[in-house]
Amino acid sequence: MTELLLVRHGLPVAGVFDPELSPEGTVQAERLAAWLAHEGVDALYSSPFRRARETVAPLERLTGMTATVLDDLREWDTDVSQPYTPPEQIGAGDPRAAALAEGRFEDFVPDLDWDAFRARAVRAMDTILDAHPGGRVAAVCHGGITNTYLATVLGLPRMFWFHPGYTSVSRVRRMPGGRIVPHSVNEMAHMIAERAVDSVA
């Protein structure tokens, strides 16, 4: 069995291309690293975007590993050429805010080529899973790419179907026969709890 941890980046600053983490996002990344450092992760991957690279950095320091930057893990914003604004910071008058409030997450990026985005998400995860048979791997990426991959695994018609928290962890497992099964979605325990070191086998 191979386990893949899909980690959303921390909260970034708003309104710029390829934003860095905000001070709050940096705290989130540190808490995530302290939580995952005891899970026996065998390899780290990251989107090339700055917010993902800065999120994985504390985990690199704690584990002594260097994350492999995988271009296919990048988010949709390069595909539609618009600055990234965290959904929570979108003004109430923006049509995207209404789409989010009503759970119409796909309307947030109406110009996206969904078929191409889905294919890229699957390709990214297959690349990672193929490279680490029997291992546990953490991939720091984005909410959209996580949504789309999990939707594909679950056979859901909508690609954007939930709103993952910043530095949330979602897990899938590739079983010995090759089947991909979801294990968890949107874990956020690291933001409210401390992990006992001896609690993880």
C-alpha cells in the first residue's frame, strides 16, 4: 500500500500573482510540520508556486528532506491568468463570493479547461504514487487540484465539491491491486491539537 497525503498550502497574501504566505499562513505551515514530522513520511513533493514551497519548508527542516517540485501540482490560476485572492478575502459584491457562499465552487473559475485540469491532477498523483511504492508521501499543493483529484477518485460529477482548509490534509491509498481509495478528507487536527510523539506507530 502507498499512502499519499494531499496538503493544501497555508493562507497566502491576496491579489498578486504567485503570492507568498501571510503571517497567519506561516504559523499554519509550522503547525502542520510539527504534526506531520512524526508520521514517517518517506518523501515530500511541492507545487512550484511560492505559497506551496513556503508551506513545505518547515517540514523540510524538521525531516531533513528536500521536496521535489512537480509542475503538475500547480493550481488553476496559471491556467486562467488571474491574480490569486484567497476566497475568504473576496468582496461581497464579487460574483465569485456568491458562488462560494452557495457551494457553486466550479463557478469560481468558469474559464478553466476542466478536462485538461483533471488530466493534469491525475497525472501528478500517478507520478508520485508510481515513484514511491509502499511509501508514505506528502504533496503540498492547492485546494483546486486536491478537489479535482479526489472527485475523480470518488467518481463525482463536479470537480470542485468541497472547500479545503489551509494546510488541511486529505489522504488516499493505492492498494496492492492498484485501486485508489480515499482515506480522509480535510484533516485539520494540527491547528487545534498537539500530537503525542509515541502515539504514531
